Amino acid sequence: MDGPRTPAQTAQVETVLAAGRLEIVGRIVEASNVALLVAVTLDDGEPIHAIYKPIRGERPLWDFPHGTLAEREVASARIAEATGYAVVPPTVLREGPMGTGSVQLWIGDPFAAELPADTAPVRVVAQGKVPAGFLEVIDGELGDGSAVTVVHEDRSDLRDAAVLDAILNNSDRKGSHLVRDGHGVLWGFDHGLTLHAEPKLRTVLWGWAGQPLREFDLTRLRSLGERLADPTDTLAVELGELLPSADLEGLRARVARLVAAGCHPRPGRGWPSIPWPAL
């Protein structure tokens, strides 16, 4: 289905995801961790499709604490909602057929063919052929030696996603993790590798690197910083339940640095700045 348009619709979808009956439809075989397509039905309502990622199906990683990716998925969704960079589909943490895991609304038709590459927010084009309305990220070559360039749209909603990734310290923003629904609304998914205390930003959305943040970006960041500093704030309380304390403190510090710098981050040193594969 397409994503919700209003906070009320988001809350309604989250209610279904949290309380509905889960029925496993299939497995996403391309995923590195166990990721299951499920149909979620509440009472006698129409089922909606979602992706269920059980904690027990997470593959151990060297740099992220084991068994924390589902919580990071949910924490990322809460931060997206709280800041207004609401590109993350409704997501909840709940029990399922394989135990506790994240359950996130599936955007679009899960049984449809893949969207055409020329409609994607992030694309690969022939080198020197950057389309109007796109920003260049990096040059490279295909397996056959063809020279290509990774580009992404120069649009406000995609820039929102770039700011959100900087807040989340997203270490795996591939181009395929960004789609537009049937109404052209942008959605981003796969936020398990986020919110680490150490700098790990790895993304394809570098088109605004070093540019000043928009004034409303700074307003949102300051508001988020205030909420995170208040131990009684509902967002701070929920994030404290979802994240290790060091990662929550890293989030506070990262938000403060973004406000102080006043600009989009640049690729850092000592850590790959673009995920593999980029798309």
C-alpha cells in the first residue's frame, strides 16, 4: 500500500501493525538478515503488508551490538516522526511468529515487478550525462568497463532524508533503500545500522555535502536537542528503552554538532563514505 499522509493515519497504521494478527507470506531472500513479508490483520479489517525482522534472525556484526537492529529500526522511525523528516514508514516493535522484532509497513505492492530504474530517486547514469534536477555523487564503472556516475534527485524531500541520515548516523543508506509511492511521496527503509555512538555515516546522499542547512533544519535540530536533554520527554524515554546509553548520548552529541556546524556533513576519513553496493 501507499504510505499514510497524516499523523492520524500513521497512528492508525501503527495500531494495526502493533495489535494485528501476523501471517507470514514469504521471505525476502536478498536480505542479509531474516526479513519476512507478513500480512497483518486487525479484527475484520483488510490486511496490510509489512516486513517483519525478528531479533533472533539478526546476523552478528563486528561493529554493532548483537540483537539491537530491530530496536534501531524503531528508534529511527520515532526520530523521523518527531523531527518532521517523516520518510520512514510506520514501524513498531512487537512479538511475532519468530519472537520479538520490528514490523514496518510495506510501501507499494509487494508482488509487483521492480520499479523502473529511471523513476528511482537515486540512479546510475552514463558519465557526463547527469540529468537536469539531479546532483552528482561519485563516478565509477560497471563490470563491462562502462563509465558511470551515481546521481540523486535535487529535491527537498530527498534532502530531508539526507538530514535525517546525518542525525541517525546511518551507515547503510543505499540508493535502493529510497522509493516513491504511487503518489510520488518519498519513503526510506532499512534503518537497522543506525544510531551508533561512533561516526559511521555511509550514504549515497552526498549531493549537499558542506552546504548550509536550511533554517527549518536548524529549528528542528534544536527542538530535537531540547527533547533529548529532557529525561521526562516521551521521545527521550522511549529512545532510552530502545538504545544503549552510549548510543543515546552519541545521538545527543551528534545533534549538537550539526547545529554548531550549521551545514550538511562531508564524507569523513577512516570509514567508507559510500555503502557497497551503492544501489
